[in-house]
Amino acid sequence: MNEVYFCGNCRRQQQPSQGERCIMCNRITVSWYTDRESEQDALRKWRSING
């Protein structure tokens, strides 16, 4: 699977093993399947959670 966790604040990806919070800014990340979703889809999901 091509799942990463995406932080819309830092615009960075991290591995699920690194936790649900961004290792840079500590905000909640969202699951992003890079093989079937665009970055805009991931950013939309992130904004719906983090405002």
C-alpha cells in the first residue's frame, strides 16, 4: 500500500509508524493513499480536521 500520513500545515508526509501527529509541528495528520488520491484531496481532508 502507498499510505502515508500527511500534514497540511508543514505540507509533509511521514510514515504511519512515526505516529498520527506531525513530527515537525505536532498537528494531527491524515491518511493519504498516494496511489489513488491527489495532494489536494489529502489537504482537503486535513483542513476538515484541523480547520
